[in-house]
Amino acid sequence: MPNDVDIFHQNIYEQTFGELKTLNKTLPEDAIFSLAREVLHRVVTRGNNLSISNAQTLTIRIDKLTRALISDDGEAGADMIRSTRAEGTSLEDLYLVYLVEAARTLGVWWEEDRISLVDVTVGTGRIYAIMRGLSPLFPLPPPNGQKAALFTAVPGETHTLGVKMAADLFRTNGWDIDLRIGATNAELAKHIQDHRPRIVGLSAGGKHAVEDLARLIIGIRISSPATTILVSGQIVHEAGDLVKLMGPDAIVSDFAQVEHEMERLWYLTTQDNLPE
């Protein structure tokens, strides 16, 4: 019988949902609406036509899961996923069938006015938090020997000189840096889903980019669950508390910190123990 930690990381689920709740209390209503739609869109986009032996049983379970996700019981949806996983359901089916179909159902109920914006916000937040609770169970491709990462600026950001300079400096220090400038959220999510980088370094120019950064982090987390995320740029100085609520793996304010944290994240994703 697998250990609980091999089925679901409850602490990550609780932390992620708590951060989202706090972030939603801070952002204006239209931004909350935008993030909820982003989760729905990204989750449904990740969908796959995986084979489930009993479609009728699955439909019933998806309906039950969706209701659990918007219920007053904050653990009901996570408990269903944990139990389904313990029964032997594959991680891929949990992620790409159960959670995707629950997100799709939420979207349909929302369009049909069967549930409120509050219900959708709660439900999408729990879906995202459950995905984060499952993320440590997803493997990354084995490293090819050279330290590598993807660097990008938040889509629409005009101040990109810093991330370009950082890419050049890291390349000089032996890193293989995939620099993506000018890509849309959808393009970045697709590229990251296809290539599954170990580390993504994100740069944002200031507080004005809070919503766009949150949407991008959500897209990365859903597209490549095991990828670690580092955030840098002026946004760290202007809105550091809000950035923390997005749950990146590292937040840095200067290049010396970037170097240290990049090394730490590389070891974190390639070795059992961190360096001293």
C-alpha cells in the first residue's frame, strides 16, 4: 500500500489554496474573474482522450467530484482525488481526465448560470491546488549533464533588457538558456508543456504586471507540474508580498541572488539533497 505522500501532498494543497484565497482578497474582482477563467482554460486545454473502462461510472464520479469542489467542505474534492488515486487510478488519469472533466463541468455550469462566480472561483482554486498537490509525483526528463533553464519576461512586458542580460551572463557561466521574449501566455505554456524545463526564470517590471504574472505562473504549473519557477525584476520590490502568494519556488531581487537560487533549484531538481 503506497504511503500518503506517494498519493497526494496535502501540505502543498493547503498552502496553495490558502495563498490563492489571500491573493483573491487583494485583487480586484475583474482580476479574480480573469484568474478563474485562466485556470479553467489551462486545465481543459491539458485534457486528453485517455481510455476509461466505464464511461457511465466516470460521468457520475465527475459530477460528484465537481460538486465536492464547490461544497462547503474544503477537503471533499481533495479527499475524492486521494481515494481515487489509492484505488489504483493512474496519475495521468487523475490529472488529464478527472480534474480536466471537473473543470469542463464547472465551465458548463457557469455558462448555464447554475453556479455563481464565487462557486467557480472556489472550484477552480481547489482544482489548481489539487494539481499542485499532485505535482511532486510527476517526473522530469533526466538531465543531459549541462545545467539548463528557460528565461522569459511576462507577456507584454516592455522592460526586457534585464532578462536578456541575465541570459547572456548565465550562458557565459556554462548554462544552456532558452530565452523566450515576446511570446504569449499560450505560446509559453505550450512550449513549456512540450519541453518540460527544470527551471523557468520569470521577469516582471513592476506592480502593474501582478495579474499577468499570476496567470503565467498558473499556466506553467498546469502545463509542466514538476517545473520550478524563479521570479525576479522590479515587481519583487514593488509587490513582493503578492508575488509570494503566487507560490514561486524562488523570489530574487538582485543578480547575486539569482545565481545562488538558480544553483539551488538545479540541485533541488537533480539530486536528493541540497548542497550545503
